[in-house]
Amino acid sequence: MREVTHCAFSDESGYNTGRYRSIGMVSLPIEVLQEFEHDIRTILEQSGVDEFKWKKLKTAKTRFCAKDLVDIVIQYAKDGKVRVDVLIWDTQDSRHKILGRDDLANLQRMYYHLLKNVLNKRWPRKSVWELYPDKQSAIKWDTVTQILNLEGFRIESAEPKPDSPFNLWLQINFSINKIEESDSYEKVTIQIADLFAGMAVYSKSNYDKYVEWDRTETGQQLLIPREVPHLSGSDKEKCDVIHHLYMICKERKMGVSLPGERCLRTFSPQKNPINFWPYTPQTENDKAPIK
């Protein structure tokens, strides 16, 4: 077994409920992990929050905690120490709006797309990984591991030699030492994955609420009378956190869009370490698995 160089932590938002669903993943070099976890735990302790959960963001206390967590993630990301990648999909698009869709198998497929993309394209070649998804016992992680490790080896052509005109060699892109389902209370970085996965889904499914929240916060008047969405206390707290993320990314030119796409979305993810990635069907034959 090779020495671990990188690690990743993941969590999903509503894999079998709601129109929009997502997986968030936080990835970083192994030597950064201890410091990063320490900073997260410090924020949680100072905020009086035992464990952050996006779905429990309903009070000023949890809002302040979420903003502080966003700030520390952005700081690490700007320093090149951490990536956050969120894959979000629409169950009403041509890939997913089919009879007999298997949501659990589809979640596994989406994990595969996200992990392959991040492990293969966003970190150095020959990285050795440990992956810590939040507990989801129904996922067949052994299968995912085997497939990803096969993807980590690619046959490439090399310069032909006089005695071997068809010279090929294997390039190792990445490998996975283990995937271990973990409790987010123990592995606090999973709580960051939960935060960003939750923001992605909320921004997509409740963008009109965000617009109304922003209008009331800035004191704008309605130019044309219309029905406005009701904002609960939880909606207001969540919109505030999403706005905070968007503004700090905008100030630091991190490529995260919100109003233009009516959801959080990142352009040029290869250059930007905070990546909101809306999945789109790749071909007409790209269909979700069925039961």
C-alpha cells in the first residue's frame, strides 16, 4: 500500500428527495488536514455548535457559525490548500425523468463522476487517496473503489523506438487506499461538505426566495406588483449565508456565479477551487439507471 498524499470528505443533500440533489466533496493534501480540522473545531466551539448541519440552519447562532466556516474554507482555498467541489443534478432533466429510476444507483453513479473528475483533474498525478464519505451504508463502496482504481490507470502512447514502433506504457493517474464511511461529528470536514452541498441545492430550488430576501435586505421597492414568496426564519438565515459566500467569492474573483445562472455555479473550475458543477446529460443516451 502506497503512502497517502491526499484525502477527501463528502456528503450528499437529498439523494432521494426533492427535484435538485447534490454531493459535496472537500479535498486536500494530507499534511493540511490536521490544521484544517483544528480550525473547523475551533469555529464550532466558539459558536456553541456541537455539529453543523445545513438543514438545522435556523438561528442567528448557526448562521454566524456557517459564515465563519465559509470564511475559513475560502481562506484555505485561496492558499491552494483545499478544494470544494459540488455536483448537483436535476431529476426533471432528460437523464433523470424516466420511469423506474433507481435513485440509489444514480447516487453511486454521481459519486463516480465527481470523484473521477476531482481525483483525476484537480490534484497532481500519482496522488494516493483516502476517502471519507458520510455514512450511507447502501452505497456499494467496494464497487466504486474498484472502478475508480481502474480509471486511475491509463494507457498512453510513448515515443516509438526503432525496435518497437508501437510502444505503449501505463500512466498512473491516482490510486485509492481506502474508502471509509464516517460520522460527521468525528470527521468534522464532512460538515463542510454538508454545508456546501446544502447551499448548492437551496440556491437552485429556492432562487426566488433568495431574490426576495436580497430585495428586502437592500430596501428595494417592487416596481411591478407581484406575489412574493414567503420567507421563513430558516429561509432568511440560509439566504444570508449563501449571499455571504457569493459576495466573498466575487470579491476574490473566484469564478462563482449566482444571479446570472439563478443558482450557485462556477465557471473555469480548473482555475477556481470552489466549484459548483450542475450536471448536464452528456448525450441522448445518457440516462439514469433504473431498478
